[in-house]
Amino acid sequence: MTAAPSALAPAGIGAVDSAWGGLRPGASILLVGRAASGRTALALQSVRAAIAAGQTALLLSPRPPATLNETAQSAGFDLAALHASGRLRVLRVPAAKDLAAKGNDGLRAAYRDLAGLVAKSGADRVVIEDLTPLVQFSTFEAFGEAFDSFRQSLNGAALVVGLGEPANEPSRRLIETVQKRMDGTVRVAGDDVRFETAAAETAAAAAPPMPSAPEPAPAPAPPPAPAMVPPSPAP
């Protein structure tokens, strides 16, 4: 790695840089957005920001390099030039159906291979532009375990991953599974980019409800006659 262990480097994502001042080593961000929302462009801008700060980056994506180059050019920079600088390595991830066909063991092996590539490259920032191919496990638990192992292997590299906006219950559970393992979430919808930190989400979930005004005490009533009450059905 090229950066000092405690150094902040720009995230390249305005909402994150405003809130945190950049990404510290080991930080993790989830980008969530629909197709054509600008999510891919933000992922690539994070790559550019790392390299501009003197760091090295590893970019993983199932998209063809030409498609990534076009997206980068539309955002105003040349991805191929960053690659030519020697500070960026770009790897294409196999398609989701191909990784799904390998089963849980094959997917675990894919994560181990990626961890080895990160270690070999010494990247300061790892950007997985679309994590979808790497979530094709048979259970959320199996995916979570493999993803946890991958994160722990990054040796201080900052991690940025992207996923599509959830459209059904399984995809919502997937987002939740990833989100609780990340330090923050960026929700992207064109120019509307919102950043949620894990601490804020946890605090909101744990906050007690606002107390309501006390109701007047009811007038005393005679006790009701005894009655047989059927047990409530089990939940």
C-alpha cells in the first residue's frame, strides 16, 4: 500500500467526503442504485479519487472494459489512462450465471482468489462496481460468511461495492445483509445522492419512541363476570 496507515483519502463521492472528509484505510461503502442511476459513474469516480491521491486501486466489474471506459468518459475522465499509469488494475468478474453454476464452494473459491489478488496488488482501495455475480449463494448466511472472510482479508484496503436497487423481498434482504457489514451506504438516483452512516442507522433503530401525552384515567368499573377466554394463536 502507498498511503500512510491513518491517512484519509478522498472518496470521490461528494456526500461521503462532506460527511467523513474521505475514506480511512479499512473503511467500507455500499453504493445502491438502479440501472442508469449514476451508480457505476460514482464507483469509477472513487477509483479516480484514490489514484489522484497517490493511492493504488483494484477495480472489479462484470462489465466489458469498453463499457466502463464509456462511463468514465461521460464523467469526464479516461479510465484507460488511469490503468496505463500503473496505479490501477482492472479485472472482469465472471457473469452471475457462470458463478452461480459453481455453487457455494465455487463462489467461496472466487472470493479467496479475489483476496489473493488484493494482497498481491497491494491496493489501497478495492472497488467492486457490481457485486451481483458474487452473491449467488444458496443462502444469505453462506454469502455473509464468505463476504465477511473477504473483508477481513483486505489488510486495510478501503472497500467500495455496488448493488442494484432492491425490487423484491430477496433483493431487499440481500441489501440488508451487505449493508450491516459496511460503514455507510450511498443511495444514488441521478443527481440525488444520499449518504447514510451505519452509526446513524443503528441509532435510529435503537432510539426509543417519542412519549405520547398521558391519557386521563378511566372511571372505575365493576369487575366483569368470569368468562372462558380461548388462548391466543401462536405467532
